[in-house]
Amino acid sequence: MGKRTVAIYFTVIILFTGILCRIYALSMGDSLASVAHAQSSYLLDVDNTRGMIYDCNLKPLVGTERRSVAAVQPSPEAFTALAEAAQETGEAFNLDGKNTKPYLITPEKTAVYAKGVEMFDAVKRYGTWQIAPHIIGYLNPGKTDGAAGIEMAYNAYLKQHSGKLQLRYRLDALGRAMLSEAPEIVQDNYQDKGGVALTLDADIQRVAERAMQQVEKGAAVVMDVNTGDIKASVSVPVFDPNNLAASLKNPASPFVNRAFSQYSVGSTFKLVTAAAALENGFGRYTPYYCNGYIDVEGNRFNCHWRTGHGELDLQRAIEVSCNPFFIHLGLETGGKRIASLARDIGFGKAAVFSDDIRTQSGTLPRDDELEQPAAVGNFSFGQGRLTATPIQIAQMISVIANGGYTVTPRLVEGFTEDGETIAQHTTVYAPNRVINERTSRILREALVSNVVNGSGKAATPMNGLAGGKTASAQTGIYESDGETEIVHAWFAGYYPAETPLYAIVVLVEGGDSGGDTAAPIFKEITDGIYLSKL
């Protein structure tokens, strides 16, 4: 019995050992087959995409153009086909005869359909004339991460929606791609529709960009007067996100976003002075006599109309932009009251759109400075230490146009997973009333009258009415001759006048006259908005 038991025991052991060996052999066979398959194939990266950037209507702002890409299998057949095609178009290809693996070329004029050549329309991230480049931003030289703008601020989210297009080739024993077999197309999340939706409206953005084409340096902003949503933001000159090196050499600093930068604002700020005065009991018809200057404790402030405007009220003072009137108004109201209202509107505070995107804050005079009457005089008509961004001027116009409520500038509408619906919206802040309806109505009437009868006539739209204010802002900076002061031209207003929808601000650096230089651009923007939206 003992011997029989031992025999059975060893027999079972041998059987189990055989089974284990068989399992191991099978598993190793699968692994070896997998390794062999990997060694006999080659993956070629054809194109890479990342999350989309859309406007408020989910119209794509990037990835709207295509570029030709050819995947070449090194072979006499492929090279011959490319050579024949190049002769017809005159295009030269940089072909690598020593490379045995497939590689990419980027023909600009030639389309080749031959054995060993696979043509693709790859996605071009930025267009030839990229819309809103200062907002969109650009990628780093490695093309994998955002380096500026929305591309940088929402880099992690956009990378979540990255994808790639590849070709898998079969290789022969010598590691060469086999011409007898067509490559397999491999797509991994390629052209994913998920991305970031902005408040920009592509139609309005293009209207504003066209209107600013002839401006050397400047900015234009279009804002929803009720929500603070930025519908267009233009800064010129623009940089080319497809050729950053060339833009870096431009002495006009195209990478500066002038719509987010602070400037002397001049007479546009007279509207804040007027609002503060009306809120504190000043009568809209209270007369003032301008004799061409005003003396403030020995400091003489001249009117631009040196012979004086004579007797005028608030509306007429806005129409002719009389400096002595507003200096008098500021002194009567008090510089601290004006500064307090300005802060409530948004002056002196940066607009923050994300951790990486914000405007400059601008500057307001300190309260101790406003104890000096001359400083109050300068402040009252938008000079002195006051600076503001075009965004802040658009906030000011929005308050007047919407009945007296502050707005918080907003640039990002939300996020989409499918490019068809916005699944997650960003925060919208509740407005605060800072001036009453009466003050708002008086100023709106004055701004419309200014466009109809005053210094803003060149801003008159072809359809309907608009309200607005000109400005020629002295900077204290002089041209190379040392004698000619640089004066910025502004026009800030709203449209349509009957039911205000958009605050529109135009800045032309060194444009001198707001009425002559900036107002016609305002008109062109209103006309474009009417044709595309109203």
C-alpha cells in the first residue's frame, strides 16, 4: 500500500508540473507574439489636437483652418511620385533618402496620391489671421502647453481634451515599412469637441478688428451693458501666434494687450464727475459761464476754446467738452466724492478673469492728494494721476447705459464637453446700484445729444442713435522732438441709444482728437453690429 501511495503521489505531481509548464509556455508564447508584433510595426504621429476654444455661441475660435500633411514611406515609388508632383507645382520637398522609417512632410501646394504617400488635412491650431490673439494666447515652442492667454489659463482643462492621429505601419524583417500593406489609421480622442467657451462674440470681434485695421496702436472693447460680458476685445498691433519670433522683433510691442492696459483717459472721465455732482444735488440746468479759463488758487486751467464757451449747462458742457465747467463742478462736488464713485464703478481695481488673466488696475489719486484744489481740478476732467483701462471705461459707460448698475467684467462663459452645449457656466456677479435712474437718464440724454449736435458727430451710426463722449487725453510724454506731446484719442459710448445693449470704447494711441480719430471707428463698429446682430 505504501509503495502504491507513493507512486500515485509522484504521478499527480508530474501531471501538475506538466500542466504548469504548458500554461507557462502558452503565456510566454502570447508575450513573445505581442513583442514580435510590436517590433514588426511602427507608429507615426501625424497630428495632435487639444481642447477647443469657442465664442459665446460655441463657434470655434481655433482649429478652423487645415494644413496639408503627407506621410511618406521611403521608397522609389513614393519619391518618384513626389518628384513628378513637385515639377508641376515648383514646390521643393525635403526628402530623406537615408531614413528607412515613414516620416512627415508638409506640402503647401502639392497634393500627391500615390503608393507610399498618405495625404491628410491636419488641424491648424491658429488661423492665418487669427481672431482675438491677445485673448486666445499661444502655445509654448514645444506646442504642448499654453504659454499665454486662455491657452495658459485653462491649459490643464484643454489638455484633458487632447487627442492624436497616428498611422501604424507593418515592418519587414529589415525594419522597413511594407508597401504591400496600407497603414492603419489610429485615432485617440482626435479632434475632441470639449473645451472653453468665452463671452466673446466672433461676429462682433471680427467687426471690431476690421474697424481697427488702420490703427497703428490702440484698443477697442465691446461690453454687454447689463452683464459686463466682453463681446469683443481688440489690441493693435497684433502678434502672429504662428510666427512668434517675427512678432518679438516688432518694436511696436504687439504682445502687449492694450485693451487691458492703463492710460490717461482725459474727458471720458468727465462723466464720472457729472454723475457724482448730480447724485449730490447739482442741477442739470444750473448755468456756468466759461470765459476761456478757470483759476484755482493761482493755478490757471485753460479751456480748449480759448475765447470761452460763454454760458452753458451740463448737457452743453458735455457736447463741447468744456474743461472749466467740469473743474468748477468737481470743486463744488468734492474730489473724494468723485473718487468714491469711481471706485464703486471699478476704477483703480483690476478686472480678474482667471489666475493668469487680469487687467492692469489703473490709478486714482489718493485722498490726501485730493485735499489740494488743483489736484481736484485735474482729476475732474480726467487728467493728473488718473489712469484707466479701456475695460474700466466700458464699465463706466455700462453703468450710465443700464440705469445705474455696476457690472463685473467677464471673459469666460463656461465649459463644454461636446461643443454643442455649455455644461458648466462661470459665476455671474449680481449688480449694485451706484447712481440713480434720474442721473443715468440725464447723462444718457446728454451723450446722445453729443453725438447728434456735439463733438461726437462722427460717431453717428447709419441706423438708429448712439450716445458717447470724445476725449483727447494728454499724457505728459513727448515725441522725439521734445516738443510735441503725445495725446491719446478716445471715444466711449453705447449703442443702440433707444435700448442700450453694448458699451463700445475705442482708444487710438497718439490719435490726438477723439472726435476726428476714434469716433469714426466707433461708428464703424456700431454699423457692423447692426448688420450682424440687430
